Amino acid sequence: MPLDPDTLPDYERHLLTAMAYFLGRDPEAQARACLCMYLRQAEPRIMAQVRYYAHRIAADTGQPMEAYELLDAIARSPAEIADLLPDLGLVHDPDQPDVFS
């Protein structure tokens, strides 16, 4: 997935460009590095949520599901998981503009 720094909000694009400049990277590579760092730092929070929903799916279906099974299933087919969690809801309404879309 290409990350185009020019699609970032103005302030974040400037910060990313400065960070890339000081680290000697091109902005796209720095954007990937920043995303990876953020995801690794957020991993405990993300996986806690994945564990919770794996538990919910297991309770609803009567079939065991481990967190990493759910993580892999989300990566393969988010729509399939949406069917298993119909009441999940979304933080961002897909009909509304999102600054990061």
C-alpha cells in the first residue's frame, strides 16, 4: 500500500517531511516507518480489543477462537468478520468525510 505524504493534513505533512529530512529518508519511506512504529506501540491496545472480540465470537458461535486467529481473519476478509460482529458499530461513519481518507 503506497503512502503518499502529500495526502496528509498540512501540519502532519510538514512534521513528516522534517522528520524524513533529519533522518535522511524520503517522506514515503518515513511515512511507512512512522506507521510501523505507531502500530507496534499500539499493539497491546489493539490486541486487547482483538482478544475481546475473539471471545465474543467464540461465545456467540460456540466455536473457540484465539486472538491471532481473529487477527488473521480480519486481515484476510474484514467483511466476513463484520458478519460475525453485526452489532460492532463503527467509530468513523463511512458516509462522512475523514481527514485521513
